[in-house]
Amino acid sequence: QRYGFSFEEYKNWVDQHMVVIAQIEHIEGVNNIEKIIQTHGIDGIIIGPYDLSGSLGIPGNFDEPIIQEALRKVEQVCLAHNKSMGYHIIEPNSSLIIEKQKAGYNFIAFSTDFLFLGKKAFDEMNKLKLTE
């Protein structure tokens, strides 16, 4: 915002272009998704799967039926209200992006730097082991 020199211009831009995304990281967010998605000004949601799975007592077990059921509930509500859906894919696996796109997600946080770097380092070290 240029530190206040053009505040009115910045404020007008924000009023016209700001996007508000609610982060759903707890089962209570899922249970209240209908109210959340209907809140004035909410443009969409992003799901944090680790925290969501942790709130159900099964951290990291994203394929468990209770997690899949929670995701379907959020997806159905967002699609019914024509709201954007985002998801944080943890594993650096591009096929998971395609899977989420097919489910209607239109923005993705893709893995983390340490997983990308760690996986690449691990894969390269394993190649060296094979050459011994």
C-alpha cells in the first residue's frame, strides 16, 4: 500500500478485489461448513488435512472413511453454493493435484519445501546405493 501515501487508492482496490478464504482445519469447521460458507464476504475455503485429521484423533490418515466423509461434506456444500475450494496437498505427488481438481478444487497449496527437497535428496541417495 506504499506505506500510506496512496491509502485511498489501496483501500478502493481492496474493497473491489479482496478475496476472503476460510481455512477449515478442524471437524467443527466441517460440522459448521454451511454457516461458514454462507457468511457474508466468504469467497471460498481451504482445507488443512493434517489439522483436520488431528482433530479427529487420526493425524495424517487422510484415507480413513471419516476424513473422506468430512471432505465430501465440505465439497458438496461449497459446490452447492458455488464457492471456491482449496486444499493443501502434503505429499509432493502431482497426481494428487489432478485428483483434487476432478473433485472441484480450484486452488492448491502443493506440499512444502522441506518435503520436496527431502524427497529429491532421498531419491538421489537411493540411486547412489543402487550403483554400489
